[in-house]
Amino acid sequence: MRILALDTASGQCSAALLLGDELRSRAVLTAREHAALILPMVDALLAEAGMTLRQLDGIAFGRGPGSFTGLRIAASVTQGLAAGAGLPVLPVSDLRALAEQARRTAIEPPAGGAFQILACMDARMGEVYWASFDGRGAHPDMALQGEAVGAPETLPVALAGKVWRAVGRGIGAYPQLCKRLGTPASCCLPEAEPHAEDVARLAAWDVDHGHPLQDAVSAQPVYLRDRVAQMPP
């Protein structure tokens, strides 16, 4: 598969180009420059590979949850590039991309039994975006506990004792979560943010396992929450 992947859902703006087993990427930590940075990243990756958009098989993007503005940037850029080049799109959950990042790190999972990866992003306003994934597969596929948004204390008690890795800025914002879940600090990745490399890997895995490609117009963000800002009391 030849896949271009974009992610602007968080404070990390990233793009990746997957060409078979070869993966190239660019990433910059930024608060507000995603719109200005993402297209130059795409151009640089394609130029480095000596390719054009039309030579790709599709464009993947982090469809959320995450920053409202960031999600709109990723979706609109994906729509424009895909429509212009006649390419299909592949939306990928940013929580799932975080879980993939945790899965491929060095710490080995426990032997036997069920274990989970908790992906947790800071949603601001005292809330987190979260989902848990089976940590035993080659790549995180369907969420065991579906994507949700809420106060940290609303995470199900059923997660306690089963979380092998906890990943994402939500863990950094609410460090008491790891203690509550019984997850050692060495198994928590509180600074991790979604990356286009993982979006690309998951998109390729999805296509290989029969997930359908979508038309460019289907490049829509998934917010999980309608509120953008906390109103003063």
C-alpha cells in the first residue's frame, strides 16, 4: 500500500508516507500552526519519495477525537487532496492511533489472560476522551470500551487491574488515573500524542483486512463532544 497520512488532532502536527514497508514522516509540536505546516510537510514527503499524489492508493487521516480546529484542518485538507487527485480516504480514530503507539513500545505485555491499552486524551474542561483496546492483537482494532468523553472519574471500574499500558495527554493531565487503574508508572505514556505514522500503519492494516475505502466527501471529523468552550458561571 502507498498511503499518505495526516494528523492534526493534538499539539503534534504530523504527516507520514507509507510505501510498502518503508515509512517516512514529519512532525512538529505546535499550538496553532497546523494549517500552515501540514501541506508543506506533505509536499516534502512526496518530493523526497519522488512521487505525486496520483501515484498513491489513498489518504488516511486522524478523524478524532481531539482539537475541534485541528480535526477540521485534517478533514478539509484530506478532502481537498483526495478530491483533486481522485483518491479514496481512510479515517482512523486518534485514540486507536495512540493505542497503536503504546502497543509497539518496548515493554512486553503480561503473559496470558486479558489485558488492555487505555488511550486517553485531554479534552479540556475537566474531561478526557478515552477508549480501551485489546492489547493482544497485531494492531488495535475495535475498541473494547467504545470511544467516550467525560470526567476522569467516570472511567469504568471494570478497567481496573486490566490496563497494561495507559497512553496519552489525558494521563498526563490526570495522573491519578494510573494509580486508580493499578497501572505502574513505567507502563504509562503521559506525554504521547497521536502521530501520522500510526495512522498510516492502521490504515494499511484496515485495507489488508477488508475495511472499505471511502470517497473524499466521507472525510469527516468525529468530535464526541459538541461544546467547544466552558461558559463562565
